[in-house]
Amino acid sequence: MAWFKDWFNTSYYHTLYGQRDENEAKLFINNLLNFLNPHDGAVFLDLACGKGRHSFDLSSHGYKVCGVDLSTESIAEAKKLANTHLEFDVHDMRKPYRLSHFDYVCNLFTSFGYFDEQNDNLLTLSAVFQELKPNGVFVQDFFNASKVQKNLIPYELKSIAGIDFEITKEIIDKRVIKTIRFTDQNEDFEFQEKVSLFDLEDFKTMYHKSGLDLLHVFGDYQLNAFDPENSDRLILIAHKP
């Protein structure tokens, strides 16, 4: 089984990452919408939406949003946020969801590069192309691979909800391999996360192969210019011709 199918569907994943900064997420969505200036009635797809925090923020601005994710547990949690503007569904991002249906597709918080096969990443971007209406816009928020490599922390111990998570990180074959070990109720667990270290040139190549045109590149959630050495994020805005 692929690591993300296993790990994302455990309650421990949500325990470990449950403290994420909601204000930062809201700020990013506000900045993004101010830049994109979507028309009234614009329809968004939040691809790999997790528990739906970005989807909810988008819908709170009055746009129609659909959030999809492979994790049944995440979608079950996300559906608690559903309303007339907001729906959720279990879906594999490698396959087109609704053809030529969306004005915007968003893939946020480094929810990409999980696959062992490079072709699966291209399948995902091809699916994005098919999901967008003509002139539709794709927003992708990824980490800055160069900065991640320079600042890699090989070992961390995080104590959350009475569980000590031991986290080790290493880089193998241009992928960050994060191993998470812990004990709960006298049972030992081990999970892994694997994310490809794609840089801007990698994305340019993949977008070209997928038919997407890259329009803008930003380096943080305030949408400042991208600096390969210092930016925290690699935020890409492309469109379907």
C-alpha cells in the first residue's frame, strides 16, 4: 500500500499535525483571492483538501467549492464543514474529477510529489488540466526544495496528547523521507512520508508536458517574489489556455 493511503487515514496523523496555524491559512487565502480577483460565482476545486480548512475559507468568501481527498477519514471530518457552497468527496487526484468544470483548481500545503512513479505526478497535472474550464487557473503551493534541503532537521521529538513522536528525516534519491515512530497503548507504530524535492524548473517541465502555462511565481503566503535561497514556499499560478 502507498504510504499516504496508510498514514493519512490514521487518527495519529491528525494528532501529529492538528496544531497547524489556522490564521496563516486564512491569511494565505485572503491574499490569494485579492490577487486572483475571481468573478462572482467562480467554482473552485481544492485538490487533496485534507480536513477542508482551505476549502472552508474559500467558501466563506461566497465561492462554490468542492474539496477532494484520497483519505476517507479526512473527508469524513471535512464533511462536518459542508454547506450550500461547500461539498467534499473521496477522490484520487491522479484521475480527472469533473471535466472542464472548475474556474480554479488549488493544490495547497505541499500536497503533491507523494508518488513513487513520476508518471503519477504528470497524471495529476493532466487531470488538473482536464478539470479546468478554458482559461481556468491552477494554484499550487509547494515547499521551497532548496531551503528544505539546507535546513533539514535529522531528528525531532514531539510530545502531543500523551504520545512521543520520534521523527527522523533524510534525503534519498531527491526525496525527503520522514519516518515517524511512536508507542501508544503498549503498541509500537512506524509510518513514513515521502515527498519529492521538486524545484521551479521541475514544475516548469511538468506543466509544459501537461499543457499548463505558468504565469506567476511567489515565495511566501504574503505573495512576495520567489527567492530560491530564502523563500519558505514555492507558490505557482498557471492557467489552461
